[in-house]
Amino acid sequence: MNDEDERPLPPADLDPDVVESLAVFEDEEPSTLRAVAAYLEERAAWEESRALEEREEPPEGTEETPERIEEPPAGVPERATVSVTEIGGTEYRYYQWREGDEIKSATKKRE
């Protein structure tokens, strides 16, 4: 088998138009792919935060239980983008931020 046979495939549930648009990245360098991935993570977090801000108030008589907000690990700025990922039944928080031209990240097991 060669490397071409082992190339990862897009998720099966992606819209076919999105899958087609991913073809432009097939010959890109890993550094470009990582930069695009970092941008998309930031964009997704921004979209989620906008959706939360625009969310309607809960119906009267219902109570929302806010998710417990955890402090970021030492050295992680408050402005960091946070993603929650589950691996093997354990949840992790993945923090990502920029310092100048560098993209930095940290992972913390969710408490």
C-alpha cells in the first residue's frame, strides 16, 4: 500500500458540496492544512458563541442549568478557543490561541 491509499477521508455525513470544496486542499503542505484547521476551529467557536448570544430565553417556569465553567490551565489566556472532545469515554478541553504568528494549544482532562 502506498500513502495515497491511506489518505484520510472526509466524514461520511458531510454535505457533498463541502466534500467537493475540500478538493482544493489535496496538494497543500501540512503547515497550510494546520493553519486552515486552526482557522476553522476559531470560526466554529465564534459561530457557537454567536448562536448562544442569539438564543432565545427559556420558556417561563423552566430553569436552565449553566454548564460549570472551568478555569483554563496555567499559561492559557482567557481569549483561547475551547473545544470539548470525548476520547474513550473521557472528556477533554482543547484550548487554542495565537501568540504573534504562532498557534499554541493545551489540553486538559475535563473535571
